[in-house]
Amino acid sequence: MNKFITNKFITNKFITNKFITNKFIGIKFITIKIFLNLTAGISLIVLLLTSCAMKPDTQTIQLYVRASNVYSMGRFSEVIEMLQGLDNFPPALLLRAKSEYFLGDLENAEKSCRRAIKIRPSMTEASLYLTRILREKGDSAGAALVLENMLADNPADIRSLRLAAELASDTGKFDEAVVLLDRAAGYSAESALVLLDRARLHWINGKSSEALQDLSRARAMLPWDTPLLRSISNLENSISNLENMILEVR
């Protein structure tokens, strides 16, 4: 009899423990499910916000285009006024920052640049302008840090290398400046080679004006006498001579 009661007690205890365990597992499952739903919801919100930042409406784009035209005429105050309120469209923020910079409003220019970079960290031009702004404000350390991050992401960026060389010269680090310019010169030669190759393709396909444009850009990258520069000059002369022959035949 005692054995039966004991067995029954053990059985009931096992059933109770199993019930408690299942209940705990059920609560744990519900908790995990709620967490996953919350995570998915947050991810969706982030995705929507990102999409909104990446895809401005037609009105925003049209306003930006008009402001760009006004900017090209040097009417910087009007540009700033036109772009007030466009705080989530990086190109508009950069255009506003440049206008503020050229008007000497370095504080607001810095704020506009930083906001543009926060929304789109890969915006190289915004980082370059931020570097110039910080340099003019006397914050050489801050400017150097921005350039350091840029060159870590893109070591071959010629504009960043040249600006880094200027900063190094400002602080008397002339040897470092020379090394940076040597790197920039090497990348310039590579870029000029790319343009030279494309110019040849344009010429082969009968697009002499496009070829001459590429050659002009390549020449600007190589201000000293090099074999590559002579190759560019030879191709330019060949295209010009061919065009003159065609004109004479006509």
C-alpha cells in the first residue's frame, strides 16, 4: 500500500514537473516570438527610413536641380534659402554646406557636412569639404582624422592624398607630404592610363571629340614630361591630323 502511494506521489510529481516545464517552455517560446517580432519591426522601420533617405520625392529632386543652377551662378545665399528644410537628402545638404562654406559661415557648413556624412558615410565630397572646413577653423587634428578615415576606406583617392599632403606641410611634416604626393602621382598615372585606353577606343569607333576630351583630362593628370604624356601627345596629334585630312577632302 505504501509502495503504491509512493509511486502515485512520484508519478504526480513527475506530471506536475512536466506541466511546469512545458509551461516554462511555452512562456519562453512566447517571449522569443515577441522578441523576434519586435526585432523584425525595428528592422522594417530602419529599412523604411533608409528607403526614404535613398529615394527622395520628385519635388525634392526638382528643388535640388533648381538650387544647383542657382549655385552655378554663385548666388550662394539663395541656395541656402532654397534648401532650408531638406535635412534628409545628402546631395542637398552638401550643396548647402558648400554655399555656407563659400560665404564664410564655417559653423553651419560643418553642421551640414556632418549631417550629410551621417546619412551617407560614403559621401567622399562631403568628407573633403569637412576637412577643408576644419582646416580653416584651425582644427588640424580633426581634419587629419577625417582624412585618415577616408584613406582607410579608399587609399587611392587622389584628392584625399593631396589634401593630406597639404595638412602635413601645414604642420612641417614635409617628408610625409612628399610620400603622400608620390602615392598620388602613382595613382594619377594609373588614372591617366585608363583615360588613354578609353580615348583609343573612342578613336577606333570614330568618336574623335570624346577621345580628345579623355586625352585632355589625362594630360591634366600628368603635368610633367613622362613617356605616358608623350603617348598622349602622339595620339592627340594623330587624331588632329586625321581630322584635318578629312576636312581637306571635304
